[in-house]
Amino acid sequence: MTFLVDVPGPPCIAVDDPNPHRVFNALLVRSEVAYALGYGTGEAGTLAVILPDDDGRPQLRFARIPADFPADHVIELERVPDEQIPVAAHLIGHALPAWTEKEITRNGIAAWEPQQWAPEHWRDGEPVPIELAVPRELTAAHTFRRHAHAQLEAIEAGTITTPRDVPASLRGLVYRAWEAPLLNMRRRPNLIPGWSWLFRLPPAPDTNWPTEEMDPALRWLATNPEASPIAAKIATRYFGYQASVAISVLDLTTLTPAARSALEKALFQVYPDMSWLTSTLETHLQLCDFTGEFQHFRWGEDPDPQSHPILRAGDTIAFHIPRALFPISTPDYAEVTATTLLGSTYYCGFIVDIDGNLTPIPIRPDSRESVGAALTAAVWAPTAHLAPGAQHIVGNTPLAVQRLTALLQAGEPLHLDWDELATTTGPGPGPHADWQDLLTWREGDPTITP
């Protein structure tokens, strides 16, 4: 955040700091701040600061700084009333600049020349705003756009081969990543006289909102080794990823012997593939202090193995949690365990069918509450999908399931025969429940009918 400060000498200078309330904590000017701005040398002055109000509108505050003050001195910043803003602007010699935190950048404020905002330089009755090519809010979108355009050029040149629907899908991602934030930023509040917007935002495009599906480009960026990892990281953070919830880490020694045996049989070693999804697993394991070469695996029953790679380091695996259960036969049992590494606990669970096949359960690894919701969803709606941005498939976990998951302790697995789990969850809303029903249905509610 940049502040405009009125001090002896130049009428306005810029003081750059990312957090205004760190500099002017509790709207007080501390002695060290006043010293840093050149006060405390025997000359009094007035400090004026532009800060955002609670509703995002700008406000002008001021403090009268004495000629001398002790080291522990603090002065309260007083707000200039709205009706006095035109007077303040007249005394300073130009309109007061207004901005939002989503707009301001160092380059933008460096381009501002206060003298050019004097009334004699106005156009159409207003100061001329600065052309803001890349607002702060769009820094990541700008980076994504550059890397995505480089990928599109390589695709058009034939140096990268993709499925036919990827280029148009990728262009749509670029458009959305850039224009969606700008759509809200252009809805600025009205300013009272004396204020003027400091920046002119990038103009609205004259093209329609893209209609292409986002998933082809997101999938290609996340799973293809030729894709830009920077573009993949930004895109999946902004839009989410349809096939993966998050990264989980599992210490295989925390499983019961039966579950570990089933899991070992479910792991199929594959040729190393350094897609962005795989590289994130490697980085995660390294941050957990694992070193050396990692083995690459996939799940045997996974219909989309590229979206759920697995890396193994000894008795520990890191994997991307699927958003839906893999298709298996009649469940035999479920098991949930917790792995603690460097102070972080990862919850993960599996269902094993009567044939010994295994599927991970869509559990958010950092949430024990997610364990109960995911186990319940596995019984009530085994084909349901944990949508990006959603916390759970089931909104109201039965009390009996909550009591079970409360017993889960790090290093002690929760092993449940399937009949036992189904009895604990109860029948739920029934097979005709949609995703909204699953989020709102409570024990005691009637079964959902067609």
C-alpha cells in the first residue's frame, strides 16, 4: 500500500508499505514513524495520510507533529470531514488521489506526478489518471497470461502437441483469469468532491465471455510434462482442479496389516513422469525432510491415473486425493489413519472391496471433521464428487459417526467393517438425493423421493 504524506518540503511524497495499519497502528503516529519521515529536528509540521475506510472508500487523516517529542511519543490521526476534503485538495494544490488495494502498484505510484493533477492540467473537468497496465490484483493473472501465450505459440508452431480442445480452452482460462477480477474492480464506488481516481483500469474487452469448457486446459496443464509448471500452478490455484482435492501423506506403518497389504497390492509402479502434479508431490516430500530418489506409482483401480500420481519414499507415500471413489465392487471395510510429520497431521482413508481392490476416500487431509463427512458420503452417495471449493459432500455428519472419528488418534487406525459403518451412518437421504440434498439433509428428515 502506498501513502501520500504531506511534510515540510515537497507537498506530497510516497511512502511504500504493504500494510498501512502496520505503519499507523490503531491510527496512531508512533515516534519512530515521525522520526523516519524527517520530524524531531526542531521543526513542527502536519502529517496527512490517505487510508482506506471500512467500506473501501478513501479517507484523509492528519496529525499535527510538534517540533520536539520524546521517543515514546504517539499522536492520534484525526479524520478530515468529508465536507472539508475540497478545502484540503485546494490547499495541497491538486485533487486527492483515490485507489483500492487491488489496484496500487509501485510502478503505478512512481508514474504519478502530483503537479500534473493541478486544475490547469485537467481534462474534461478531471485530473488525468495513470494508465494501469497490470493492477496488483492481476499480478498472478499477468504471469499466467504470459506463460499461457507462450504455450499457445508453441502449440500453433507444432512444437507441442495437445488434444484438439486444449488451445481454445486455454484461451478461455486466460480470458477468465484476467477479466473476472477486473469485472468487480471496475465497479468502483462514487467519490465525493475533492477526490479523483488515481488509476485508469485496463479497458473492458469488446468480445463475449468464453464458452469453452475449462477442464481440458486445466487437465493438460496439470498432467502434461510439456506444460508450463508456472501456468499450471496459477491456473489450478485460481480455478481449482476437477480431479484432485489436495496432497496427502501416509505413513504405511500406521495401517493395520490387512489394509497395508491391500494398499501395497493397489500400487503399480510406473515410469517417472514429471508433470506439474508429480512435481508438487516431490516438493511436498522434500519439505517433509524426505530426500533421495522417489519411486513413482499409480493406483490399480484409478480410471484417471494421470490426475492422481503417487510418490513413495520408503514406508511413506504422497498422493493427490481423488474427488470421487474409484469404481470397486462390494465394500468389505474402510480404514482411516492419521500421519503426523513435522507438526502437521494428514488424515487419509481407504475402502477395500471383497476382491481386495482399494480406493482412496475423498478426505481433506487437514480436517478430522472431513473424515466423518467423507465416510458418511461413501455410504450414502458412493458415486458423488467433491466439487472444487466444497468442504464436504455431506453437510451434516450423523452424531454416531462423529463419535467414531473422535477416537481417531495419530498412529492408531480406525478400522470399520462395512456393515458396521453402514449401520453407524444410517440409510441417509436415499439414492434420489442430489448434491444439495446431501449438504442439507439431517438425521430424522424424510427420505428424498424422486
